[in-house]
Amino acid sequence: MIKLGLTGSIGMGKSTTAAAFRRAGVPVYDADATVHALYAGAAAPLIEAAFPGTVRDGAVVREELARQVLGQPEALARLESIVHPLVEAAEAEFVASAEAEQHPVVVLDIPLLYEIRAESRLDKVLVVSAPAEMQRERVLGRPGMSEERLGQILARQVPDEEKRRRADFIVDTSRSVEDAEAQIRAILQVLKTGA
């Protein structure tokens, strides 16, 4: 089974691409969804112990956690040491299940794939990309987003140009959804047949 990592900078169309893989019958592991589930489950008591006052009604209050962690490298490292092993365990379980079901390809949607050096546990990496102006327009259209916040997010991410250089595959999301789906079908053909 081929483990295909899916990543891309904010606003590049990663969620739409993941949905297209699901429609094509490919199992997709969503690291963000796993974190959300962990924050309302297994990780909550561990996070509360490390960061008192961050959990209410059994779930992590993200705003409070962000207040205690953002801009504090040691606190962020402590949070990552709690969350990353749980996320990786959930990912391993997902991969084992897909393998047992004999899927030829599985997609692992990992937002900060290169930043956390996750490519070492993958067979191939696909990067979704679009022109910077389109990315900016997409992101600034989101509620609560500002130029400043976008700048902060991009500063923490490997630049799009570098991601594209390191990728095995690139899906250009600047055109239509149909066009992106055609690119995905071509990639799946290559992965399944080696052609």
C-alpha cells in the first residue's frame, strides 16, 4: 500500500483536494480532525495537567490554550510532546486498518508535513498549490482573518516554492475543481500502475 502525504500552505485547496480523493474511493486520514477529537477526548486531561485552566466540560478551550502557548517556544514544545504521539498513534491505526482492507493507496492529510518532517514515514508527497495572489484572496475571505494573521501563519510554514520543489506530485488548484480532480485521477493512475 502506498502512503501518500497531502500538504499545502494555508488557502491552497488542501481540504478540497482531500475531499476529491475521498470521492475517488481513497481512504484519507485527516490530522486536523484527529487533533480536534483528541482535544475533546484523550488529550484533554493531559493538556489540562500541563496547562491549567485550558479545559472546560472535558474539552480543550483553544483560545485559552493559544493564550498560554503562542509565542512561547517551550510551552509549544510541551504541547507538541503531548499531542504528536497521540496523533501519530491514530495515524498508524488508520494506516493498519486501510492496509487490512487492502487499499492500494491511502492519503495522509498532514498540514505541517514538511515542518514536522513527516515525509520520512511516507512513500510519496503531494503538494497542493495556487498562485500567491489567489491564496491571499482565499484566506483573507475567511472570517476573522487579517493580513497580519496571514503573515504570522505563513512565517511558520515552509514556503510554497520549497514545498513544490520537494514534492513528488503537485496539484494546481488555481483552475476548476474538475481540473483538480483530473490531476488527482492521473496521480492515482501513476501510483496504482507505476506508469
